[in-house]
Amino acid sequence: MAKYETTHSLIYGGPLSEFDADTDRLYEALLRLEGIEDPDLAAVLATGDVDVILILEADTFEDAVCKGICDLRAAIHEIGGATPGWEKYIQEIAHGARVLA
């Protein structure tokens, strides 16, 4: 197993007036997920853009990317968010991962 950092870029689909509170709730949901270390969110409140950075352990680069995406989706669902068109999104997602050693 290796430690990876994954980065995921999202656009918030709800009302921007609720964006700050929802990113706080998303952060708390990410903290409750097993196997995620030190999640970090960088949000632009005026636009609804958010980058989510997760540190996790996985056997391979591909496993790390998959775990990061799946855990992020689980956290979004936990706070009542939706992920319509997720299958298409997975193909287009702006993500990256790197080994942390």
C-alpha cells in the first residue's frame, strides 16, 4: 500500500447562498469516512467552484483515484446532495493523484 493525494474539482449545483454551509457539511462528512486523512476543501464562494483534496492509502494509482471519487460521492450523498449523470462525470472529472511515499 502507498499513500496518495487525490484532487477533485467540482462545481456546486445548489444556491450560492447555501454554498458555504454545504462545504462545511461536506468537510465534516469527509472526516467521518474511513481511510481518508486530512481532507481539504478550497472553495470560491462567488462561483461555487470547489477543489477537494483527499489523502488516502491504496494499492495502485488507479485504486487511489477510484477510492477518492467514490468517497467524495458518498460524502456528497451523506449531506443530501445529488450526483446526477455521475457515470458521465467520472469520464470527464478533473482529477489527479500522486504518491506521497
